[in-house]
Amino acid sequence: MSTLIVTGGSRGIGAAVSRMAARRGWAVAVNYASNAAAADAVVQAIRAAGGRAEGFQGDVADEADVRALFDNAEKALGPIGGLVNNAGIVGPYGRLDEAPVDGIRRTLDINILGSILCSQEAVRRMSTARGGKGGAIVNLGSIAADLGSATEFVAYATAKGAIDSLTIGLAREVAKEGIRVNVVRPGLIDTEIQIVPGVGNRLDKFAAAMPMGRAGTADEVAETILWLLSDAASYITGAQLNVSGGR
Ligand code: NAP
């Protein structure tokens, strides 16, 4: 059994990935930023079903936190064989010219730098060129990278565009070292990220207008991520897979 690190595993898509991964035989490191109760609920549900999991607090945008996350996960659960770069925030809502710079910076730091820092740690441990056994990385991008999220989240969409670039670049860099890197790009998915302070739940506004007439579920995204992590996807690297119901 090898260890899967799921950043932002406490809620939404990350929680769905954590639970599904444990059912498929991964030992799961459930990372979270501040919601210890939510992370603990995921860990307890996994253990109750007979799986292995531990919760680890840590800010993915902080280099020391990321190193500690990987060190502690490896110590508690065993060698790292997979990483899901899932932690993300949408940042300030509204027009770009009205967005505060600290909110923009935090959006770029968590989504882009966080994915880069975690990928560095994963490659250092998994690369066959460094004595590792190989593994897989799945990044959470977004179809916002194509749509641009005008009037809502342009900085976020910009960050997700960078995730597409990270995916293709890193995939090619480590392709001969036993590591595959892919990006899953969800559309409108029913999680708490849709609840925007002062605006409400974006699903109320947009779900019915989706091609399928509904938003997607976290489990529908998790299925795709688990498949990309598995040997069934052994010749897939550098790929972008939309899970967007045709949007
Ligand atoms: P969510 O329900 O808001 O959950 C976000 C998760 O990220 C939480 O577990 C949160 O931890 C964690 N997190 C936030 N900042 C963090 C940090 N600095 N360090 C570590 N963990 C942090 O979000 P979601 O909808 O599941 O989204 C997951 C990913 O999918 C994100 O990358 C998002 O951009 C992407 N995505 C989502 C959608 C969608 O429609 N939902 C669409 C496209 C892409 P706490 O519980 O401790 O706060």
C-alpha cells in the first residue's frame, strides 16, 4: 500500500478523493488548512470503513509546512506514491480592477505556488532518478482557464491557466522517471467553494444553465482523479481532462 497525499482533503472534492482513494487501497494523508473538524471527520470515516488515514494541518503555500506535511505523512503512513494537488481558493469576487492585491496574491500563492511546492516534494520522493519507486500526480485545474471567469474570478482563472502549464512541463520533465502528471479540469461542481460571501450560492444562478442541466458532484470528479492515479492510466501523462458536463 502506498501513500497518497491529498491537499485540501478535508472538504469538497478533496474529501471525496480521500474517501474513494482509501477504498481503493491507498493510505491517505488528508491535508487541511484550518478546518480540523472536517479533516477529522474524513479520517474517521476512512478508518471506520477499514482504511488507513491521518490528518495533517499545513498551508500549501508555505514551504516549511509542505516539507513537514510530506515528512510526517511518510513517517506515519509509508512511502509516497501519489499526490493530488487539490487545495485551492477562488479569491476575491468581482472585477479584476477592483480586487485587493493581498487577495490576488493569496489566490496565486495557494493555487500556483502551493501546487509547485507540493509537486517538488513529491518528485524528490517518487522519482526513480532519486531512488524512488515512481508515482502519479493529479493537479486540479479548472475550465475557468479557458473561460476566464470575467466579472467574477479572473485572478483565479489565471492561476488555473498556470496549472495547465505546470502539468505539461512537469509531465515531460519526469516522464522517464516513473512519474505521470495530469490535470483534471472541473466545471461547476457542488461544493462549498460555490458559496461566495455577499453573493450566495453560485449553483442557484448557474446549475440549470449547464449543458446537462445540473452541476457535477465531488464524487464524479474524484472518480476521474482515482482513474488517473491508477495503473489503468499508465500511458497517460501531460493530459488535460475536463470533468465539466459539456460546459
Ligand atoms: P472547497 O470545498 O472550498 O475545499 C477547499 C479545500 O482546500 C479545503 O479542504 C480547504 O481546507 C483546503 N485549503 C484551502 N486553502 C488551503 C491551504 N492554503 N493549504 C491547504 N489546504 C487549503 O473546494 P472544492 O470545490 O472542493 O475545490 C477543490 C479544488 O478543485 C480547488 O483547487 C478548486 O479550484 C478546484 N475546482 C473546483 C471547482 C468547483 O466547481 N467546485 C471547479 C473547478 C476547479 P479547510 O477545510 O481547512 O479550509
